[in-house]
Amino acid sequence: MKTPTMLLLLVGALIFSGAGLVRSDASDHRYKEGDTVPLYANKVGPFHNPSETYRYFDLAFCVPEGVKEKKEAFGEVLNGDRLVSAPYKLNFRDEKDSEVYCKKKLSKEEVKQFRKAVEKAYYFQMYYDDLPIWGFIGKVDKEIKSDPSEHRYVLYKHIQFEILYNNDRVIEISARMDPHSLVDLTEDKEVDAEFMYTVKLKETETPFEKRMEKYSMSSSLPHHLEIHWFSIINSCVTVLLLTGFLATILMRVLKNDFMKYAQDEEAADDQEETGWKYIHGDVFRFPTHNSLFAASLGCSLCTSLINSTIFFSISSLYLTFAFFHLSSISTVFIFMLALVGVFYPYNRGALFTALVVIYALTSGIAGYTSASFYCQLEGKSWVRNLLLTGCLFCGPLFLTFCFLNTVAITYTATAALPFGTIVVIVLIWTLVTSPLLVLGGIAGKNSKSEFQAPCRTTKYPREVPPLPWYRSALPQMAMAGFLPFSAIYIELYYIFASVWGHRIYTIYSILFIVFIILIIVTAFITVALTYFQLAAEDHQWWWRSFLCGGSTGLFIYAYCLYYYYARSDMSGFMQTSFFFGYMACICYGFFLMLGTVGFRAALLFVRHIYRSIKCE
């Protein structure tokens, strides 16, 4: 298979072209005095509901003549960007002093619309030479009256732009709303509004290459960074001490077991065996529902953090694809791209394009893994297994997407994907993903690999002895998921604040460390619980190890409930649907990925201990 080579070529291409994935009309970002610098109005929406955004001119702003829509790249559309030419003219090094660009009489309906937007803390977003601009459209004056019904609603009508330039390039732009130039929207009556803007220029020595650094400063300020690192180190040390303590105990117990079984073999061959050696004839008995089990392992290679987390600082529509088909291998590549700076703040479209392409290419790995392992489990219906692999994660995600996209269309929000974009995604899935899945499945079926078991499996299974309640599946899953979740708990807040808020996440080194610790802790705790299960003479460990490893995903979804109701100000049906709908898909992806990590670690452990003893 050539998939790994294709992935390497993709990574190299993205690294060298990442900075060019988003370009303005002036592609080299160099201008002469008086040149037109591209300024686009993007979207507006409630500040606390990041998924609920609308087109800029859905509000009753002055619409200039000849409004042009910018042709967005594929990744920009997934990001929810809908750029149109803005009503302001900010030519290069052209200073303006309170220039009126629009006089408009707002009707009663338009006043109501603006008042509702002000009440929900609507903000706007623009892009000037690919530099983002934000500002609130108005404010609620609560100083005069405490009764909400008597608050004063005002609309800002004067924007003050400050532009920093270095020679022939734009370095920075900021927008400040004049607090003294307001339109009163409190009463339902027509009002006259005179919208104006001011442009102030300032020269700076900041080089063009560093102009995006200001957007990541909030997450990398020395004070914040020190607290962040201290919290992560404290959490990691605690988890590692616990795992080290458990590892020491487990190693001692195993050593005692090996010595005991060796003495038993020398003393009497007919002595009754006890403990995990007693079930050596059943421990490698294939699990029930082997097709679903193999499909879960294959599909997990196509779902992960970032799976997750790769939770980068992006809009909620990233969630549509960030966890769509991302493999453990893909996660590593995405981390590599992040660490080398491809996904710098507001590089619109780079991450989404990378995710979709990598998703399509890794489907071949998923098909190979699933079909190969299914054949090792002596499965016969490998075609059905491939179909199950392709639908196990994509099916629930597709249904979730259909529902949420319908909600977004009902709200006329920019989160609704255009029909053309949906067609492109379907074509990618039909012409790239599915064929690679089938080719990978055929290669896996023809690999002729056999399951390596150090012990011969008996013809009839032993009966599992009655076990106490705390050794059943649910209590074991609760214990297995708590420790890995505690390792990532602190970082989850920063990730959620980025994905479901406006904070920018750029400390990918910390994220990568936390991801590695999550994998290690998940593998270890699953191994420990598998040993205790086998010591209790329960040989049905296959599905149990998978469920225990993946149980961290359930803890993350429980954290979603806490974050939504206790740490955020999100509200409304659309935002609630998007948050819990896409987080359910993300946590499901975590479940599959970490479940595979747990099973693979348990399989290595079980093979090792049974290879170390003499089994007749």
C-alpha cells in the first residue's frame, strides 16, 4: 500500500504551503500609498454562542453598491466564513477623520432587530488584509435603571480604525467603537442614524513575519504560561506517581505469580491450577461479535483526539470534520503540522483542508486493519465487516450533521454548509474514501496473517465464576476512565474555551505532552484491570479491555455537561444542539480511539504473561 507515502507527501506539501493557504486579493500583501487593501465583512452573532453566527448584512447595516462576495476556499466554508466586501474604504496609508459613509432612517422593525442583537451582545468580525477585526455593535446601558425592562439600548455608529504599517505592508489593525457616538434603540420608533468611521495611521518596526503573534499572546503571556505549565506538571506528576505506585504493585504480584507457578510445576504436575493460569485454555478464545470488534479497532484508527484535540482554536464547524475520520496516525501528522506553525491563528482553511484530505487517505489504513484482524479472528463475511467499518463512526456523525445542518438552515446561520460544499464532501467520500477503504480491506484480507496465541484454546469454554459487583463491567469502566480523565482535566478547560469560545489556543507542545500522557495512562490502567480480571478467573477480557480503555470518553462527555452549565454562558436551542451534538461525536471518537489503545495494551500484556509460563 502507498498510503503512508502519500501521507508523508501531504504533510510536506502542507508544511511548505501552509502560509499560502489564505491569501488576500493582493497576494503578496505589498501596497503603494492609496492602493485598495482588501477589507471583508465576515459575520455577526451572539458573543457567547460561537456556533450561532450570521452573515454581516443580515442585520440592517448600510449595504454599499456593488457588494461582492469573496470566493472562499473549501476550508473557509467549513469554518463558517461568508466574506463580502465591507462598507468601509481603508486604502493603504490613507488617513480619514470622521468620514460619513451612510445616512439611514431605521424603521421600527430594524430598530427591534438591532435592539435584540444588542441585548444578545452581538459582535462583528471583519478581515483587513487577512487580519481579523472584532467589535460589538452596541451595548446595554444598565447604570441608570436596575430593572431590565428600563435599560437603555444603544447602537454604535462610529468605528475608529487604527492601522499600523511597516513600509509597504500592513502589520496590525484594531477597531474601537466611539462610546459617545450612539443611536438610541430603546423605543420602538424610527430613528435617524449617521454611520461614520475614522482611520488613524501609525508606523511600526514590527516585521511582517511576526504580525500574527499578537493573536496568540493571550495564551502565551509569561504569567499565564507559567500557571498553565505549573498546572499541567502538577497534574502529570500526580498521575505518574499513582501509575508508578500501581505498576510497582503489579510487577511484584506478577513476580510472585511466576515464582508460584514455577514451584507448582516442579512440585506436582497434577496439582490443581488457580488464578490466571487456570484459564489459559480460554483466555485467547475469540470474542463474541467479532465483526463489530474488528470494525471498532479499524474505525478507531480513523477517529481521534485532536481526537482532538486536537482541539485547536477554531469555530464549531471545525467539529464537523476534526473528528470525522481522523486516525491515530493522522493525529500525529496534525500535531506535527501544528508544532511547525502551519495552523497559526486565523489561518482560515488550513486545518480543515488538512483534516479532510488526511481523513480520506487514512481510510485505507482503517480498511486494512479491520479486515486483517477480522480474518485473524476467523471471520468469513469480510465484506460486511468493511461496510461496518465504514459506517461505525461516519454513520452516527452523518446523522448528527444532517440534524444540526437542518437546524442551522432554519436559523439561516453561517454554520449551514452550502449545497455545493456538501456535494464536494460526498464526492470525496465516494471517489476517494470508499475506494481506499475497499482496497485496504482487500489487502488486509489477503495478508494471510494468523492470530498469535502462546496457548492452545480448548474446545469448550469454562464457566466464569460468580464475581462481586465491583468486578462487573460498569464499575470497572468507571475506575478505568477516572485516572486518564484526571490527567487531561486541566487542559480540557483551555481546549473547550478555544473551540467553544473566543480564546486562542496555540500551546501545542503542552497539548502534545498531555496527549502522550493520556495514551500511556489509558494503556496502563487497562492492563492493571485486565490482570485483576484474569486473576479472578474471568477470561472474557477482550470487550472488557476495549470498554475500559474507551470509558474516558464518557467522562469527557460528563465534563461537557459541567462546562456548559457552570463555565459558559451559551444558550439557545441552536447553540445547545451544536454543543451537545458535536461533543457526542467527539467523545464517541475518543471512546473508539482509547478503547483500541486499551485493548492493544492488554493484548500485549496477556500474550507476555502466558508466554512466560508453561501451559499444557
